[in-house]
Amino acid sequence: MEKYAKLGMKPRSWKDAELRLKKVLPYLSQRKLSSITKQDMREVHNQIGQENSKYEANSVLEYIRAIFNKMISWGWEGTNPAIGVKKFREIKRDRFILKDELPKFLEALENEPNKNTRNFSLHAYTQEPVNPTFYPCIREDIDFSISEWRIADTKNSEPVRVPLLDEALEILNSRMHLRESSPWTFPSNDSKSGHIQEPKTAWKRILERAGLENLRIHDLRRTLASYQATTGSSLTIIGKSLGHKSLQSTAIYARLSNDPARAELERAFSFT
């Protein structure tokens, strides 16, 4: 952490690494590196999967594999026990707001008494090219003259420029006068980061009011992208809206709605 992660990684990345290392330390902290076997890693992987989640266990396994690889590159002559340990099968989430759910969700959102959460969620729905948990809006990143949001801190370390919808601009503009001392468009006194991260209590209240289940804030990203696909937007355009670098990352959104496929099937059936 001190000699590599904190020197070469972004704060968010090394903090993620630190959290995952803490998951492993109870199992391996008293062991010599050379004594850790592949079977040990399988057992740790399974244990973390049972106590946390399969996704967390897979992430931890990736970090451990990277750590051993780094040690080997520094001259350590051991072997990497994490190589060859099979990851848990991950089921990709495909939840998004369905057509009949959308009016109820928007009404519940409109009636949310917490203005910060209401604006935060509405912005996430109308314009969420990246997860708001990790990429909150910084005031100086919004260029109202060209209706654009420049996101410098991305996963691949390359800045992304995203065109902003009028609805998103209206929300952001209405918040520019708030908390002038804060750089964030969604500031929060209850968060160490200084900005809203995930308003769990208010989000739960919104879902209960709308009568919806199993919906996360990040699913709003999937919702907007799925409706883009439904209206015939190409993967290239959807990917640009989401800030994706490859079409592979965008492909999942094209399959979330059956409307285009149903329309083509009905058109084909009309000829029979």
C-alpha cells in the first residue's frame, strides 16, 4: 500500500484495495508469503463469498493476484497462489425501470421531501453517464456555455466529455448558488467526502412510495440506456452517452428491452 498503491493509484483505487486487503488479513496476516498455497486461496475466496458476496470475493481474489504479481516483478521468487483459483460465476444485473413503473417512480421522486435527494436522483435519471456514487459533479467541471460535463476522474484515467440534457442543466444550474464554499453540486454534511454518495434512507422512501422493489440508484443508468436502445439509438451513440470506450461495454444495454425485437417479429409475422 505504501510503496506502490498510494504512489501510483488514484485515491479511490488504493482505498478500494485497502478495504479488500482488510477482508483477507484475518485469514493470512500471520502466514509467511511462501507458505500460502492455491488451496489456501480457494478457502479464503469461498469464505469471503459466504460472509460477504460472490462479487466481493472475486474482487478480493483479483487484488491478491495483483499483489503477488507485483511482488514477483520486484524480485520475489515465489509463485502466485491466486492464479488458477476459479472465480464465482457473476450474474450481471439487468434491472431497469419498466414502462408501467416509470410514471409511479417519477411521481414518487417529485414528492420526495428531501430536495437534495430529489435533485440527485433526478439528475441520475436524466443524465447519468457514470455512477454518481463515484463521480459526483464538481462545479468547475460543468460548462454551461456548451452544455457539457467534463469528467476527469474516470476508471480508465481518461477524461470523458458528456453532453448535458436541458433537464440536467436546469437541475445543476439551480444548485450553483448553494453552499458556495463547497466544490460539489450535491454537497452533504453527513458524508466524509463532502458530497452525497448514496442516500439509502431517502431512496428506500422513494421506492416504497412508488411501490417498486429491487431497484438501485445505479439502475437509473441502465434505464436511460435501455430506452435509448428501444428508440433505435446505435450502440455507438449509447456508448457516447454513457462514457464507454468500447462497444462491448455498451452491448448489455441493447438487450434490456424486447420492444425492438417484438416490433420486428410482428412485422415479419404480418407477411405470413
